[in-house]
Amino acid sequence: MTRRRGSAGRTDGERAPGVDAERDLVARLHRVNLDLLPILHELLRTRSVTRTARSFNMTQPAISRALRHLRAAFDDPLLISAGRAAGLTSRAEALSAPLHRALAELDMLLTPARPFDPAREQVHIVITTADYVSLMVAPVLAEICAAEAPGVVLEFTEMGVRTGEDLGRIDFLIGPRAFGETLGKRVGSMPLWRDEMVCIAAADNTAIGARITPEQFQKVRYAAFQRNPRVSLEIRLLLQPTAVLETAPVCTGPSFLVLGAIVEKADCIALVPRKVAQELVKVRALRIVELSYPRKRLAIDAYWSLAANAKRGHPWFRQVLARAASRLQ
């Protein structure tokens, strides 16, 4: 008889990785009265039953009983006589630092969360996205933060994100919805704005009309956005639906803004999102050429790991991001 396999490829009789370790931890926790850990911490600090009793406003016999329980739980004397004073065993010495850290973390964990105050608190927000998105949203976010949250530091990067685990190393990914939907289920998201791909050409390029078809595009020289040449076409299509048209570019680069500079000076054209094209034509001798292609629309969303929901200031910044996006519609 074959055993049914679960969603992760395990049979019903197999345990998930880490389950045995977690059960072992639960068993060890049951052997220790966790209420005694603060007393142990003080005993290790003072090396004195008397001073520990005074610190907790308890009797010496009560602290002595606690010490007996701790010795049994850790299978170690912990405190030993050393002449007129008491000393620590090597086991107690090894426990001191991690116990201090654990109690500090527990205190933070159990302390009721206070409302986030953007005017007073300091937060570092890391956002990975394409350069054109940074061009659009960074000034607006910086303006809001300068007025309301002077302690917030914004860091825009172009770090590659392929999985939900990658996403957990940053705060937000801003990119096309089709790509974001590949990151898994443990991901939060919010819509920001819609865009579409257009063509840009030099203002004095008379060989290109007001509209261009895919066939016409592929017959002229063009530059293409390509962040990583090793990225598969499948991923590139999720990031940019018109990438399938760019079969033989004369130049590639990881920046939409650089494409604008290339098109202005060289005898070529390029496909870019409309919002960046609108910014480029303000500062360069370029014009927008409409692309006759049905699959050119982009929905730009923000994505984050659900593990970041509890990060200080994260919910507040999502509201700020939504406000910034509303100004870019």
C-alpha cells in the first residue's frame, strides 16, 4: 500500500524538517520553570543568595529553593563555594550572556506595543525597484517623510528578488503585478498605479512616425532595458510584457533613464514605461511614439513579506506609500 504524499512531497508518516527540533525544545522548556529565569539571571550577576533575595524582595529560603530547582533543571551546581565568596561553574558562565539576551528579547516581546510616532522615531526603509519607479516615487516619499517623519531613512536599491525569502531581506519590492504574483503566498501587496509601454525616439528622428507596430520596431535599431542578461525570457516578460519584441537590440542596459540618453544621441529607439517617457521628454530632446501592441499594459504594485507586518513603522509606511501613489495617478 502506498502512503499518501502531502503538499510538500512528504508522506503522511514523515515529519517536516525542524519538527523534531521544535518538539525537543518544548520538552526542555517543560523541565524548566520559566518564572525562575529572572532569578537565575540575578544569581549569576550577584553570585549571592542574600543579595538576590533582597533584589526580589523575597526571603533567602525562597531563593535557595529556586536555586535547587534551577540546579536540577540545568543538571549543574551553577553557584559553587570559592573561599568566602561564591563562584560560577563553567556552565553558569556560559549561560550568563545568552540568558541576558533572552530576557531582554522576552521583555520586548511581552511589552505592549505603543503607537508608532513618525515625528519622533527612527526607521530605515529599504525599497528595491527599477530606476524609473525610484524616479517617480522617491521624490514624493522623501517630501512626505521630510515633513512628517524626519527620522525615517529611505534606501532605494535595485537588488534582485526572485522568491518570498529574498523579499524578507528588504522592506518593499515595487514592480509589475505579474512578477509579484510569483513570490508566493506569504507576501502582502497593494496596488500603486497602472502604466503601459511606449516607444521613445529622438525628437529629430523623422524616420519614425507617431505610431509604430512590432514589425516596424524590429526593423530599426533599438536599445533595450535588461538588468541581468542571465534572467530568463519568462521572467523578463513578467517584468516587461514587450520584452518578447526585443530580439536583437544594438545596446542593452539596466537603466530606463540611460536608455533615454542613448536614444537622444544615437540613431535608435527604445521601449519604456509611459510615465518615465513623460519625464524623459521634459529634460531630453525626445518624443513619445505610441506602440500598436495589445500586451503592453503594466499594473505596478508594492510587495512585502508578511513577516514584516510587525516591524516598527511598517504599517505606517504602507499608508505613506499609498498616499504617494495617489499623487502619481
